[in-house]
Amino acid sequence: MTTPCAGTVPIEVVPTGFALGAEIRGIDARKPPPPEAAEALREAWKQHLVLLFRGQTGLSDKELIAFTQVFGPLQEAPNSDVTAGFGSFADVPPEVTIISNIEVDGRPIGALGAGEADWHTDMSFIEEPPAGSCLYAIEVPPSGGNTSFTNMHRALDTLDAETAATVKDARCVHDLSLTSTGSRRQGIPEVADVRETPGARHPVLRTHPDTGRKALFLGRRRNAWLVGFEVGESERLLDRLWSHAADEAHVWEHRWREGDIVLWDNRAVMHRRDPFDPATRRLMHRTQVKGGRPY
Ligand code: OGA
Ligand code: MN
């Protein structure tokens, strides 16, 4: 599909052919898009949920921030007391999170290291999780570190009727004690009983505020609990929900190149990352679009 924009190169939206995601061509992220192009980008995001922009090398943090603002006001990086252990130690603006395994003087400059990040939603342990996350690839390892995305509208639409009916009005606790690679955040005790997991309790079925579509909304599998359910029953249902959400029928896997920007809708998409060789370098800068309370 080609969307013509007055006075500019038309934006091209090329769907991945999988359950979600599209590559956008004809955008230079360093330049503010004219209003028609900005509108076309927001429309494409609504429709495809994950947008890929290739070849955006050399973007500064300021330019990355301005580009992300096309999609909404930004949320500051998760570096508060509650999320300690995820914050960056390098000198970046408060809107930017460094995702990297690189260490300087024995200290990691960013979050998530080189390990696997299991399926999750970003920062959903807070009451108003970000609407989206935007990850910009500055250095990419020669292999590994692919990031996969799953379409949570599709996951809900194809969920078996019995499970869907059982969780229809349920809330789930979104654990804040662990990061997406499973390391414990500073100062948060280990969870011994999922009924005491710290973190926001959100509806399992949420409505996308921009499109009105329903989606399955899950945070992190570990330490999750369907509030009020008997623990064994909650575990059984959560295993069912997670394995269904991760079904490859709903998934698109992205293989990074330097200069890629990938923006995902955190309200209707979960993501995961493959591990990679810790002896190689991976450097990403991430921004977050502000979101509202899930309903
Ligand atoms: C994140 C994240 C995945 C990756 O930044 O929230 O999960 O590919 N990153 O590094
Ligand atoms: Mn993440």
C-alpha cells in the first residue's frame, strides 16, 4: 500500500506477511514528518502493531525522542526506585533506556545483558504501562538476539471458548520483582507465594483505546497470578494463555540490522528476545510512549 503525502516521498507500508508488523519505507527518522505522513504512520501503527524502519543509522537520542513523539508523548525510562536494576548508568536523556550487554569498567552500561528475555509486556507492572516501546539498533551482534512479537488481538480471537469465558472478567498480577531476563530488581524480595506478587493488577482482556479492539493482556509468566483464583487453577490457566499467545501462528520474528528502528504497541503485542554470545556487542537505545490505565 502506498500513501501519498503532499510534497514528500510517499510512505510505503510493506506488511511482513506474518500475523503483525510492517516495514515502513520512505521515512528519514531525523526529519520531522509532515502532518499527512505523521498521520499515515499512526494509522499504520494501529493496523500493523509493530513498525520497522530500516537504514536509520547515526540517529542522535534527541532525534530518536523527536521521532518517537510522532506516536504520542513520551514516558521516562524505568529508572525509579521501583524499577531499579533496569536503569542505565550512562549519560542519556531521561526518556532513553539503554538495552545492552556492553560493560565499561566492569559495569553494564544498560539493561538485559545477553540472556534470553522471555515473552513479556514492557513495564506492565505499573498502573499505567507504556503504550509502546521504540527500540533503535546501534550495534548488532553477528548472530542471535532476534526479537519476536506476538499479536495479542489474534491470540484472544483464537483462544478456545472455555478458557476465554473463564478469564473474561479476571485480573492478573504483573510481577515487578523480576526483569524480562529474570534478574531480580534491587530491593524487591523474592516472591514465595504468587498471591503476594508485587505489581499492578490488570484485566486479562483489555480494550485497545485507539481501535476499540479487545486483546489478551499478559505481563510476565513468572510470579503471575489470576487474582482470586486457587493457585493451581491459576497456574493451569496461565500456562494455557501463555502457550497459546506464543503460538507461532501469531508471531513475527525480527532479525536486526544496524540502523533499524522497531516500534511496538505494548497494549496489543508481547515480545521476547533470543540470547546471544556475550562476547559480542549489542547496543540499543529505547524510548517509551506514554500509556493509560488498561481497561
Ligand atoms: C525491551 C526488550 C528486546 C531486545 O527493550 O523491552 O525486551 O531485543 N528488548 O533487546
Ligand atoms: Mn521488553
